[in-house]
Amino acid sequence: MAHLSLDNAGRLVLEAPFDDPRVGRALRGPLLAFVVVERTDNTIVLDKVENNVEAIDYLAATVGQVGMELTLGADLEAAVSSHAAERAQLEDARKDDHPTYSALPVPDFRPDVKLLPHQVRGVERALQVGNFAEFSVQGAGKTMTVLATFAHWRERGEVERLLVIGPLSSFQPWEDEVARCFIDQPKVLRWSGSGAIRTRMVPAYRRSDIVLCSYDTAWRDVQMLGQQLRATPTVLVLDESHYIKNFEIGARGAAALELAPHAAKRLILSGTPAPHSLLDLYSQFAFLWPGAKQDLVGTPQQYLTRLSRSPTPAADLRTSLGPFFHRTSQSELGLGEPTTHTERIPLSVVPPGQARVISLLENKLAVEARNLPTKMDRELLSQWRKARIVRLLQAASNPSLLSSAEDLPRDPRVTFDVSELSSLIAEFRDGSVRAAKIEWAVQKARELIAAGNKVLMWTWWVSNIHLLADVLEEFNPLLLYGQIKPYEDFDDPSEVSRERNIRDFKTRDDRPLLIANPSACAESISLHQVCHNAVYVDRTYNCGQFLQSLNRIHRIGLPKGAVTEYWIPVVDCAVERSVDRRLQQRQRTMYDLLGDDAPVLGIDWKEETVSVDSDDEAQAAFQDLVTELPG
């Protein structure tokens, strides 16, 4: 007899008579498929594996060859049962005759809180399918859809708790929506603080109805959270699920995939589920259906092959994954199309020093690209490309950025040397000359604020945030970027936080300007009630953050008669043309997948109008950029 169980760390523990020579010989080879972390006479501890059920099948067949039966511990018995049930559930969801559920009325919701028709549709689909993706456009009310779905499942006794993993900026919106929707307020807990504090918070976790956790904290606490998921039937939600989009499964994705099998229900939310490519979807749907992943998306290699062989991969994925996601487009929300103002700035009107810097860097890169060694370490080549993309983006935005190493690789072998440009850069660094887009954005902000508008300014560079804050100091601008703490400390009203700055921007007439970095707050923040103008000082190849940022001021609840306006200055140079083209291409791919008729936002370069999120994108962006270089 052999017995397989899980220890507290989630590792497989195999007990068998290994001292029997026949058994030892039979198992020695098959056990090479695992990493053995501990061994005693009759017990072997195997390191955690991606799929426990596949490991069970493999080990059961192995011990069966020597006439032994493999028994399972309670956790693994439950995993096998859950796996079988999930595969059956997946097949039921694909059928047209699956049971229907009514979303209305929503249990425990306030009578004056009404689901909109597209939210009703989303709730009913989630109740039918069980593990579901809500991919509606940003601002469609996905949070409320999840809360209503949770309320139904809780009333039916299928779950007791909701665990939301999302960016830090999502915590306050979740808390606000919970307070708005429920009659009897659920207990909401922010799972945050130091490791010691979180350990002491476990009793509070068990008393809570809704727990909010960041992706980074979930990665650190994967074992502790896994224990809580196993102890209490829970809906596990990934908010802004594109955070785990890395096809090679980064740390965030690995933590989410490890937690997924322990949840009673799973939901993912994103308005931009595939901001880079269709590969972004693999880990998200693997999280939704861990027990039926093979039936839905297959192995990573099978998924890659499937995409490469299809002449219409986006449409094909929409057909196969369509039963498991819901999308509400902007046109369905009846918001009205936003107005985009693009100011194309020819190099002939750019400050001469900036035009010279851009021209010299483009020519230097063209020479380097032609002479690039045919053999270079893959990681080194990726860093080499990123360094050059960053330097060209900096030159187009504000040449003073070239004097710092902000967002640059540290390896000296990939440095894009700009020391010969120091005299040209100096005039921008000391403020005697302003870069073209900085000057344009400053004048546009002053014009809009003078007309009584609040203004949201976006820039990817923290140095630009401080420069703009100094130049526009008469408006006492509020700032949002990563170094500012995310949470508000009510014990210290003088301390600055992103939460406090957002609230002040929304509520104070004397704070009409918010200058923000999309990395810190492109997601989960709603400003549409008070702000209808966004000025983009610069953009990068990061399509997800760009699309998310657009919808901070264009979403459900827009005041009647309000018109959302985007203001985008663009220098007519290689990197700016490349960024615009790549952003348009990636928008089209995602909209084709989702069946969305949204217009692709870009610049018509035929009309005279007055950072990189992955290694794959760095390669594609660089190849696109090279086509724009001289020579």
C-alpha cells in the first residue's frame, strides 16, 4: 500500500515501503520526474508541482506496476473530485441548454441600487458558468457585477467569503462600492501591512466577509491564503487580471495559479485582458479553470501552436473562449464617443536643441542596428533594445530625462551612451529651454483650467511630474506616482497619499490639476464625475496602461451633457510614429478577440494637425522602430 498526501507547505508526501528492493527499483526512475526535497526510509517529500491531479495519476500508475494501490489524503481526494467536477462544469457551460438564473432581485442589495441591463447579463452569465471572466470595458461597473454575483452565491450557500486580489489602487473603489450596494454592511478587511502584522490579522480575516489583497502580498502569502481558501468556501477574484498575463508565468501568475484550485468559485476582471497579444489570455484562463485547463487552453506549447496555425486566431479564440467571458462595449453603455485632439509637432518647430538630440540619437541607433552582432545573449539583447527605446522616448518627451538613468537597464554592456549630447541636454535640465511637448502641455493645462475645467495630466516619467508641478505651481497640483504611499493614514492628516490626493482632486475646487504616472494609477480610479479633460504629455508602447488611463474620465455615470476630451501632443519623429502604430495594432487585436466595435485611438499621420511591458513587446517595438530610422 502507498499513500499520498499534502503537507502544510502544499508539497506531496509519498509513503511507501521503499526499503523493499522491488519497490525501490520500480520507483527510482519515475521519481526522477519530481524534485525530491526530503527523504526518510519510507517517506519521500516532493516539491510542489503545477498540477497535483496529473501527479496523482502518474504516481498511481507507477505504484500499480508493483501491485500496490495508491490511497490519498483528504486534501488530494477533494482535489481529484473537484477536478472531475470542473471538467463536467466546463462541458456544461459550452452547451446551449444550461440552466438559467435570474440576477434580480439581488440578495441583500439596497432597494435603490439597480443593476443596469449589461450588468444583469453579466451576473446571469457568471451564475450559469461558475468560473467566469468579466471583460467589459473600463467603467462598465464590473465591481458591482461581482458583488451581485457574490450575493447570489452566498445566499445559495455555495460560498461564504469574497477574496479580491488586485492593484493597491483598487482597494478604495471596492470599499466604496460595498458601502453603496449592501443593506447590512459586510465586514471588509484590507490584507496589508508587514508580514508580522498580517500573521496577527488571521483572526480578523476569518471574521471578514470581503478581503482585499494586492498581487504582491498574495505572492508573499500564498501558503497562508491557500489555507484560508481551503478552510472556507470562497470566491477568488483577480481584479485587473491582466496583471498575470505573462505567458511564461511570472511571480504574480504563479501565486494566482497556486491559489486557484483552493477556491470554490473564480472570477477575473479586466477591461484590457490582452493588451500585449493573445498570449496574454493563457494564464488568465488557466487560473479560471485549473482543473480543466487542458480541455480549455491546453499546455503552453499547444496554445502557441493553436495560435500560430490559425489564419484568424483572435476570431477563433473568441469562439472557443466566448462562453466563459462577457464583454460590454462603450457603444452599449451609450456614453458617447470621446473627442481626441492630436497636435502633431513637426521637428521644424521643436526647439533646435531637442530636434538635434532626436536626430543624433536616431542616426546613432540606425548605425548600431545595422552593425548589431549576429550572436548575442538573449537577455542582453532584450536589455539592449529596451535601453534604446527608453532613450528615444525620453528625447521625444523631454531631453533633460537623458541626464538620468531612470527606467534604464544597469548593465554597462547595453548602455546607449548620450554623453556627447550633454551640452544640448544642459539647456533643458537648467530650465532655460522647455521641450516641445512639455511647453504645449503646460499651455493647454492653463487654457483648460482658465475655462473652469479640472485637468488630468499623464506622463510616464517621474522627473516630468516634478517639472510640471514646478512650472504649474500656481494651481497647487496634486501628484500621483509610485513613491507616494498608496493608502491614507487617518492618524496623520498631514501625510500625503495617493488616496488623499485623489479625494482632494475630486472634492476641492482649489485643486484643479492632477499630474499622474499611469504605472501608479491608470487602473481602478474613477474621476469622470469631476474631470473631462486628459492631457497626455507622452505615451509608451504599454497599450494596457494607455487604454486603462483613457477610461479614468470616460465611464458609466458621466454627467449628462459632459464631453470627454483627450489632448495628445506628438513630435513627428521615429519613436512617436512607432508608438502610435503599435498601440493601434494592439488595440485592434484585442477588440477583434472581444468582438468590440470600439474605435482604435491613434493619429492620422497623413493629416496636418496642429515604456515597454514585456521582452516580446520590446523586440516587436524595436523592429517596428527600426523601420522609421534614417538610412
